[in-house]
Amino acid sequence: MITVTAEFDILPGKEDEAIATIQNLIASVDQNEPGNILYRWHRGVKDPNHVLVFEMWRDDDAVKAHREMPHQVEFGKVFATLFDPASVKIIRHELIGEVRH
């Protein structure tokens, strides 16, 4: 299982458009990516323009397929018009333990 987190900031004045784009992307991942286990987007409580994305993928092939999906390619094309590229931080994580309820 592969976990990826991403953080970045929505550009001022682009909040509504960014949220609509995020919701469309989430729907596309849900409908088209069987290798996705979890795909959650969060915004900051103190800074609602700060975004945290938490993704879990079955394996490396699922991550690669995600990057190549048409909806992800399109998101990449509009990213800099909605989000601050200088604020991007992406980290790939390895599971070392968990609690499930």
C-alpha cells in the first residue's frame, strides 16, 4: 500500500473555482480508479486556503495510473491558475502501523 500526502495553498480569489475543481477530481478518481483505496481532501480550520490531500493506493501501478489519468492530466494543466505552485509539498509515505475501528 502506498500513501501520499500533498499540501498547497489556494490562490486568493480562486476559492470557489478551486473547490469545484477539487470536487470534480474526487468524483473522477472515485469512478475511474480501482487502485485507489482512500482519497481525501481537507482544508485548514485556521487557514481555509491551505489544502491537505491524503491518498492511499493499492500499489505503485495504481499511483502511476493515477498520474496518467485524463482527469489528473487536466488538473495538472489548471493547477497553477488555482493553487500556488511555490506552496506545494508532496511526500510519499510507508506504513509503519495503524489502528482500525
